[in-house]
Amino acid sequence: MDTMMMDAMSKDMMSMPGMGTMDMSVMQACMDACSACEQACTVCSTQMMSCAPACMNCADMCNTMMRSMMRMQGMDQASMMAMLDACIEMCRKCMDDCMEHADHSEVCKMCAQACKACMDACMAVKDMMMKAA
């Protein structure tokens, strides 16, 4: 992401009460992980396996999480934490469902890995927010 966008996001983030110490590189890593997970889940859902509904829901949640992080106006810490929790849980469900097929589907394996990376990135943001509070 270019410097201008990071600066704009930083200003929005810093306007949230208690968020003045947020590390924008952690936020960027989370947005990148959400984007990658959305893409992996979208591809995986086209296989029409039993994990497809979870993949579609996870793709939607990751997109929503990423977009919410890009426009922090009106966001408060409690709603941001709730969004992160929802994204983590959706990724966990999708990862678990995809792991049932991972032995015979490289796409499901890739999707599960993207979900795990997204969960980890969302947890890193949550951890950072809890330390800042």
C-alpha cells in the first residue's frame, strides 16, 4: 500500500479512542491476509464440496473485515473487536471444513492455510488493540 493511503488510514485509526499506538504494518498485514483469504475461499467454493457454504461465508466476512479496516471513521474499539472475533470464527469454521478435504484437494488445503493466516493476522490486531487500551 502506498504511503499516502497508510497515512490516511493512520489518521483515521488514531482518531479512535485509545488507538493512538496502533502499528499500521500490523493492520496492513491483516488486510492483506483478509484479501488473500477472500480469494482462496472464493476459488475453493467453486469446487462444490461440502465446504463450499463455509467458504462463501468466509469470503464475504473477510471482504467485510478488510473494507471496515480501510475506513475507520465511525468505528470504535468494541465494534472493531467484534468484527475481528467474527472474522476469526468464520475463518476457523472454513478451515475446519476445508481440512476434511485437504488430503485429496490442493485447493481446500490452500484455502485452509489462507484461513489460518487470516486468523493469525486478526489475532495480531486484537492483541495490539488490547495492549493499546
